[in-house]
Amino acid sequence: MRHTTRLSTLLALGLLSQAPALAAKNLVFCSEGSPAGFDTAQYTSATDNDAAEPIYNRLVEFERGGTAVQPALASKWEVSDDGLRYTFHLREGVKFHANKAFTPSRDFNADDVLFTFNRMLDKNQPFRQAYPTEFPYFVSMGLDKNIAGVEKTGPLTVVFSLNHVDAAFIQNLAMSFASILSAEYAEHLLASGRPSDINQQPIGTGPFVFQRYQKDSQIRYKGNQDYWAPDEVKIDNLVFSINTDPSVRIQKLRRNECQVTLHPRPADLPALKDDPKLQVLQQPGFNLGYIAYNTQHPPFDRLEVRQAMDMAVNKQAIIQAVYQDSGQLAANAMPPTQWSYDDSLKDAPFDPEKAKQLLQQAGVQPGTEITLWAMPVQRPYNPNAKLMAEMLQADWSALGFKVRIVSYEWGEYLKRMKSGEHDIALIGWTGDNGDPDNWLGTLYSCDAIGSNNYSLWCDRQYDDLVKQAKRITDREQRTALYQQAQQRLKQQVPITPVAHSTVNQPLSMKVADFKVSPFGRNDFSGVSVD
């Protein structure tokens, strides 16, 4: 019976469609959600970035399983003495993928880098005019204002000019939003009147070639036989099998219907670790699960109301019920493993009675209705948002609020939050590049409103500290400024930090060389399967 189930699953995925496929190296990844698309510059969710990761490269990339930046499409680079000019020397002989509608006529070159970044920089760029979209990461980090220009000084040489020193610039270029697109493919899509296909029929230079996507079902890729780093392609067919239910993902892993999955429920971990056919890779989470108060929605525009909500959250109960043995209480707006973390910051005591007094002083009437948004998917920083929301509903109902829990499909959830429809939302973050600005600037700055700042909080004192810290390179000076910023944020309570979660990655014993990313990515380059 189990053999029959396995056979039918492989047939459904198309991996046994013909005899030669039996000898192919196939890997199925049980993912947790459907991506909104594959144009990484548009998205900030790990679900979207995971789905695009096999397809693309960037100028520089993080080493697998680590935080160090290494050459990728740029074989080397230099920085001017004043820190304002970055010269990238591009790799020769890199091939773009082809699909049924497009076959490239040339290799990767400087024009592709210019197209990729000018589309984000210039609102009048022809492709952006034809396919209008937003670039939340690019904007939230202030790159739209700081990059003065991108020019090519040769077919394989590109120079970025900055208005101000950006201490995290190289790390930022290793992030998913900076994936390099094909200028030639973009021209083809413009000419054929289908510019949005850049998001749904992606072309890249990465280790896997996109084949097809069926929403809420699967994404299929094939190994790139022309990859510029051929030793990194050890899988012939890569399939993302989309399963929002964690119990379904675990069942499929146990039946070898998938070989890698993610975000197991804490209660499932002991059995997974005891299964001789499985391995569970574990790593301290570089993440934060938190509550975001929409500071532009009354009554959360008032500090005393946010303070009241914060001190009425029973964090210890949430840690025990939601995270179990895989969570640590969070008191700060970023994880303690991030350099510049201020360990002097402490939470306000859990005090529902004082919270009621604050609300009464603020004139908040009993019976006030508020919405609490709960994520529909598991994330590394929150294994069960529904349960957490129900516990918070009880905590805040005790203060006199009528709390209505709201949820949407993951992509819609993020889109609506960015536009500020929520009162309070459960959300979180896994660090992307190891720099404090990726937390303090990307999540809480004024520039990040409309992208990753789900509190819609803009505090000029805080913002000045974060911007000043980004424009100097001395780590001690940056640390002092970032710690002042953390103290200001803690005082103003735009968020309630809840927990840092340990990352557990279950996979088959047949899988070799899979690396758990500190940034929460699932990367299949260099991975093999028996």
C-alpha cells in the first residue's frame, strides 16, 4: 500500500512520466505556501523568495549556511576610498535560461545589471511604465534615495555610485530582491505585450530552470545543464509540493513523498528525531516573532494605549503553549545574536490591572472593537499564529476590548497589512544579511512604511539615529547609535516582541549537503539525494 501511494504521488508530480526519469535525481520539497510570483524585487516574504531562489543569481551571494558574502555573478569588486563607488567585474560566459517563448541570443553582461537596478530606481523606466510595481525592500532600505546611479564602463564592468556611505551595501546586494534579470528577456516581453510574464514565467541564470507553477499545488524546476558553477547542480528535477498543513508535510516526509520540509510543529519534533529514516537539522533562530500595533489607527496612535496592550500580553504562557521547547522570550526588536543588540532592555512587567488603568486614563471605552490579524501559515518565528491570536484575544478581552481575529491568504495578508488595514497584526522577521540595519531600518524606519514597517510608525528621533548609524563604517560607533535607537523604540512601543524561535529542519537521510540558512532560506544548490 505504501509503495502504491509513493508511485501515485510520483506519477502526479510527473517524475515517472517516462522510463529514463527513473534514473534521474529527483528531490521534492514540501513547502508551506504558494508564492505570489517570482519577481523577487516585488516581495519580502520567505515563501516568495524560496520559490525564486533556484532560478536566480545575484552579483554577490551569501555562502550556503553562513553569513559571509562571496562572489557570484560578479567575480570581484572594489570600493573607492570614500566608500561611494563600487566597481563590479562581471563573470564571463554565464548563460540565461530559455523557455518556450524566449531563447537568449547572448550571455549575461552589464546591460542586465543596469536593467535590474534601473527598473527599481527610475519610475519612468519603460519596462516599469509597462508593468508598474512596487519594490518594498529596495525602498525600505533607502536604496532608491542613496543610489545616485548605475553605469557600465565596459561590457562586463558596472559601477554603482552612492550619495552617502552605506555600511551594509554589499550585504544588501546579496539579498533576494537584487536577483539579476535578463534585459533581453524584458525587451522581448515588452515587444510582445506581456511584461507581467517576468513575474510568472521567470528567466534567470540560477542552478534550476523554471518549468511550471500550479497555485496551491506545485512548482517544478529542472537542473540547469549550462550552469556556470556545474558542481552545484546535483538534482535533475526539483519540485516544490505546496502544503499549508504542517501535519500533511510531516506525513509526506515520513512516506518519502518529499525529502525536505520546514516549520514542523514543536509537538512533532520528538517523533521526527526518533525516526531512523529522518534527520532534523537544528540551529538557533536569527528571527523575531512580534505584535505590530498600527500607530495610525486610533486608539493605537496613543503611547499609553500601546503600553497597556504590551503589559497585558502573557508572554510566558504564549512561549509555553505556542513555542514549547523551541522558543526563547524576546524583549528587544531584534535577536540577541545580532551585533549591537542592547541586552540592558527589559520588558514591562505583566500587569493587566495597570493596563486597565492606562486605558481608562486614555479614555478607551469598554467594548471597543479591534481587529487582530493572524498569519495563515507557519513561519520560523511563529509556529502557530492562530493559537497565539486566541491567547492574545483572551488577554485583551480581559481589558474590555472586543477582539476579532482576522486572516487572509498569505500574499493577501501581507499586501493588506502594508496598506495599513489592520489594527494589530502578528508578524515577524528572519534576518536577511547580518547587519543591524536589516532589523532597525528595514522594519521600523519611516522609509519602511508601506513595505515592512507594519506598525506604520515614524519617529524622527529614532529615524535619525538609524540613518546616522548606516552612514558610518566604524562598528563601535554604529553600535552606540543602534543601541540608542533600540532604547527609543522600546520606549515608544510600536511593537511587542514575543519570541525568538529555534529553527528545526526535517529531511530525509537520503539528502546530503543541505545547509540550514541563518536567514531562513531554502537553497538547493549543492544539495544531492540518493
